[in-house]
Amino acid sequence: MGDQCPHVKTFSRPPPLPKDPVYREDCTLCFDGVDDAAGIDVCLHCFNGGCAGDRQHNKQHADEASHPLAVNIKRTRKRKPERDDGESPAKISKLEIKAETDADRYDTVTNIRCFQCDIDGIAQGGKVGEVVAGVMKANTFAQQEEVKAWELELIVCDHTAFLEQEPARNIPSGDLGHCRECDLKENLWMCLTCGNLGCGRQQYGGAPGNGHQVGHANSTKHHVAVKLGSISADGSADIYCYSCDEERKDPKLVEHLAHWGVNIADREKTEQSLGEMNLMYNLSYDFSMIDADGRQLKPMFGKGYTGLRNLGNSCYLNSVLQALFATPEFAKRYYKPEERIKMGPTFKPAEDLETQLRKLADGLLSGRYSRPDIDIQQPENEDEKPHQKGIGPSMLKQIVGKGHAEFSSMRQQDSFELLLHLLKLVSRSQASAKNSGFAQVYDPVDAFRFHMEQKLQCLSCKKVKYRLDEMENVSIAVPIKRKSKSKPDPVTDGGDTPMTDDDKDAEKEEFETVTLKQCLDDFTAPEVVDLECSGCKNKGFTKQLLFKTFPVILAVNARRFEIVNWVPMKQDVPVIVGDEVYDMEAYRSRGKQSGEEELSDEQDACASNKFQPNEVALEMLMNMGFPQVRCEKALRATGNADPDAAASWLFEHMEDPNIDDPIEESVAAASASSSAADPEKIENLGNMGFSAPQARQALKETGGDMERAVDWLFSHPEATGDFGDNAAPEDAPAAAAAAAAASVPEDTKPAKFSLSSIVCHKGSSIHAGHYVAFVKKMAGWTLFNDEKVALGGDIEEMKKFAYIYFFRREGEEA
């Protein structure tokens, strides 16, 4: 039929290059895809994927982009031949998840069509045939973004490539039996610089560890160690660089081990490697899908009960997305099935945040994709229903991670850090959404925003200073208090029989239970800080944080981490959070009180020249074990807002010779002022549609940080700007404070909140383990465990150990 189509004759597009994304698995506007009855149409002009079913996104793209030719792809899963009972499964000889091809798993049918000529069945010859062949051979978009087959690509770093070893000596075999500083006999790491043997960090799901080799590395600056139990005769082993804080490759491992008398040919692998533990954990980990009585949790289907497929360590993203789209603000903002997304010739829906958030909302809330997976074998118990296949938000994940070192990787990440990053991206996208012609655009993140008021009072002259900070969450430290271990009962515990080593190992550390109220009381309690009063010149202030306004949705991050041997360890401290209404009126700031005297404008202006670190971020960093001066330097260098960025800066500058020197305020102030007035930055913000005064004010408010300046401008659309010479410099701090206070609307509604959802984490580190979400629905608390969605679960137990709590203000409707 190609003879009847002029578009085939004039078609000259080359096949896709390896760098070209090919969307042949699911539609870029919805989650209909190649496995549906109608299949998916891949545009032969730009490789966009459009569903071929009732929604006809294929035709919409062809019409609006003027791209007439497409190839329709349908696939059906092959039935696997049943194995005889006596046949043993294939032996696993290599650590990997077999990367089966589509040809191994599916039968695929293709059909070339022209929308403009309304012709199907075009012959696959000539240029069109070459492009179709290229489309079918190309990696899908999701495959381009994922790490193939879960195998970690290790690299050589400078510390392994240029490793210098101390004078050679033979280490007696007995010394290789246990850690030098404790009695642990597994998870042992040998320093390749000096031969020291120390236990590693505790690995979730793996061997115990006290981090003694980490302490050795920190104190000696000996960067590289090898895990003894992972060494095999073929020359493979776990190599870890503590300076890079990553697993690495040692090109001269045999030589480096022989230096200490370790003959690799005599070694036999006795423990799982880091890669094996991570692989097996991700393969086998299944958050409990049974209730306290051992019954299978009831799978849920329908609108608002759609699961998200794990894209490879993406449970941290899935859990946060489920919690956000369970809120009316996100649901109403992005679920708009009646509104058509306009696509022009240059529009790339897969790279547009607004489009992908709308696609996700449709996927989660329409109920269209919430159905049992027909490819899953029916359980032997007929009462059990198979879970969902789930939808895979790979396009959204790519947008969220673009340009971010951590979220663009396939490693497990901190769900709370992801929440902060995602809210920032959503807020920024509102302006472009309005410019693109979308209707009823508003920022759903406004529901999270509130103002905290900081009160500083000098202990000597009693003068006060108030400051307002706009926030989107609170991060509270959970008090960590270990339970005292009771003495053995001579009757029940067998008299004076001493405990064996096995008995001691079996003991699990327990912590005292705390309540949410205790945590909030601690968070808002006055504390003494070592600051110099700009009025009386004496040192010593009390500082207190209280709510000036309350949000519609209060996101609370419960931090249960403490530093153990220089390693942040998550501790299972139970926090009691009930379903009752929480009255938070006691945490409301009443503002300046009668009889209080504020520091004068001149004094305040003088004090404002000093760098004032973000108190919440500073506390988080100091709780990780860093000295205060280092934390303040890191916050100053990274914009004074993001503790994650500041922590990264700290790790990169640990060896700076002046890292512990006091901050020179005059130099810092001059630098900040110069940065804020940078003409190039003002011009760049002007190119984004902001006036020069607005740009100047935003840069001053954020210490010259461009990224934070953009955030500030989107969060303060009412800002008139800084007109430079028209205002005296000494009046600026007072004027800015007055303007900030005047722009905060009065909040007189009751401060009553109830728990609406939680994000839970299982594991000893936020960068490992598994995340799930529980959402309070009409039917009850519902578990969202990646693609699995089920009613119930041990919610009371999970609330005790949640990582993020989402509370909704009573009486607030979207």
C-alpha cells in the first residue's frame, strides 16, 4: 500500500541514533501502551509514543505535529513451557538478573500506517523500513534511563590507582581472624595502606559491624580497604574507598594483597559481596503483605488505588508520589481528564514536567490501570487475587532527576530529600504552565507553606529580635534513649549461668518510646545559643522557633539518626502518633509582647551583616557529627537552605587546611554583597521575565545564589524589588523585615491537624532498605508498596517508625 501514500515516497528521516529516546513502551500522554489490545503507535518522524486505543493520542500527535507516519506495535507475552518435576532449574553462575530480550518474552506484531492518508499495512521497505527496524532495535526510553541487569559498573579512582603502601610485612593468619578493636569475625576489611584489620559498617540484611575500619580511615586518611571474605581466587573482591565513599576497582589488587603476605590463590570467598547483598535484597525484599493473624492483605483496585512499578531502587520516589497525589491539592491540580494537552511540532511531552504530572495523576486516580496483572500466575489459594502490574513513571523520574547527581542515579535515595526537591520543581513549573496555555494553574505546594517565627532574646539586656522564615516542612529530632537492660532473673534465666556470645548477639537494642508531642515540644522549646548581642555586646541569647502561620498540609520529617563510629545510623525509636486530632495551638507564635524592646534598626542592621545560618539545616548537619564552624561554612557556600547540598560540600572539603578556621564576617559580607549585585545574574533573571529590582532583591535575600533566587521570586510574586540607590543600605534590613512581616497573612483559624498519610522506611540507612506509603482512605489505611496496593497492614506499628508524616489541617478543603 506504500504506493498509494505520498508521505512514504518523500520520507527521508534516518533511523534513530543510540542517543535518541524511542518511546515504544507507553504513551507519552497516558499509561496506555504496547501491551494493550490496540498497542502503541511510534511516530517515525520524532519517535514519540501515542496510544492507539480509545484516547487516540497517536492521532492527536500526528495532526498537531504534522507527523503522518507511524508504526503500530503490539505485543503479547509468550507462555513459558512447563518444566518436568524432575528437572532442576538452571544453575546461576553469574551475579545478575538475566536481561531477557523482548523476543524471549513476547510475540510482537508491527504495522506501518499513515494517518493523513488513512492507510494501514504499508510495506516495510526503503527508508521507512530502515527506520522501523531502527525503532524496534533501539533501547526503549526506560532502558536508556535504567542500569541494565542490576550490575554495578565500578571505576578506578585516584586513591586506588595511586595507592601508596607502608613497608611490607607478612600479617600472621591469626590476625586475619577478627577486628583489631572488637571481637567481630565477619564483615572484616583490611586497610591496603597499613594492613589494619577492622570491621565494616553494619549492612542491612547482612553481617553486623561497628564501623571500626571507617574510624581507622578517618583518623589515618588511609582511603582504601578490601573486604577479606569477598576475595576469591579469580582476583575479584570488594574494594571500598572511604574518601570517595564509594565501591571502587583496584587494578593492582593482587600486588597490593601480596604486599601484606595475602596470597590470592589461597583465598576462598566466604561472604556475600556488597553487590550481592544489594542485589539479593532488591530481589527478595517484600514489605509484609500479611496481617498480624497471618492472613494475606486484601488487594485494592479502583480509582486512587493504582500501584507504581519499581523502576530499580525507585521505592523512595513511589512512596512520596503516592502520598502527594492522595492530597486534594495535587489531585485537583493535575487530574484533568477533560482538558486536552496541546502538542505542536516542537513540543516534547516526555520532557515536560506539567505533562508528566498530569499523566501520573491520570494513571493514579482514574482507575484505568488499577487491575490485576494477567501475567502473574494465579495463587494456589483461590481466595488470593494477584496484585497489579502497576504503572512505571519513567519519564517523570527522568525529569525529576535531570541535572541532580543523586536522583538521576539508580541508587536508593532519601525520600525526604526527594520530597523537598520535587516540591521545588513543582513550584518552579507553574509559570511555564501558565505560559503554555494550561487552564486553572495554581501552585499546589502553597498548601505546604507556612511561616516560622524565630525569637532571639539577649540574656543580658533582654532586647529581642524577631525573624520570619517561610517553610514547607519541619524536621524534628527524635530523642534517642536506650532502655536499661534488666538483670537476669535467677529463676527464669537459669540462675548464675553466664550469657554466651550467641546470647549477646541475639540481644536487640531497644529504645524508650516517645510521643509526637514530646518531639514538637523539644523542637519549639527555647534554647541558649552563643551569639553576641549587637546592643549590649554581651554574649548569650535564648532562641525559640514557633509557628506564625500554619499550613494546610504539615509535612513532618522524623529524624532517628545518631553518629556511631562516625557513621550516621538509623535507630528504631518508636514515636507514638495517634489518629486523633492534634491541637497545635500551643506552638503558635504570639509575636512581639507588651514590654519587649526590640534591637534598634541600627543595631539590627549591624547584626544583619553577620552570616546567620539556617537554624534547621544547621541542626541537621550538627546532628551528623560535624563541628558548628564547618556546618556554617558549608551552609554559606551552598545557599544556606539545603542541608543535603551542605553535607556534600562538607565531604568534598574535609581536607581543606582552613576548614576549622573561624568565619571572617567582613570578607564574607563583601563577597555576598558583590555576588548579589552581579550584573550577569540580574540579566539572567531578567531573561526569565523578572524585573531588575526584583532580581536584585531576590539575589540579596539568597546571598547571590541563582537557584535559590529563582525559588524566592516564584514564592514572592508580590515583591516590588530593590531599586538600589533609592534606599539607604542601612535601612535595607529593617525595610526587608517589615515587608516580610506585612506580606504574611494573619492566621486565625484553629491549628488542629490529623494524620493523613505516612512514608515508612525499613533499613539501617536512608540510602538502603525499602520505602512504602500508607494513606488514610475512606475504606481505611491503605498500603502502597510499589505496584502492590492493599487494605490494612500493621498501621499502628508502622506509624511508630514512619520517616515522613503528613498531617492535614481540620476544616481545610482543596
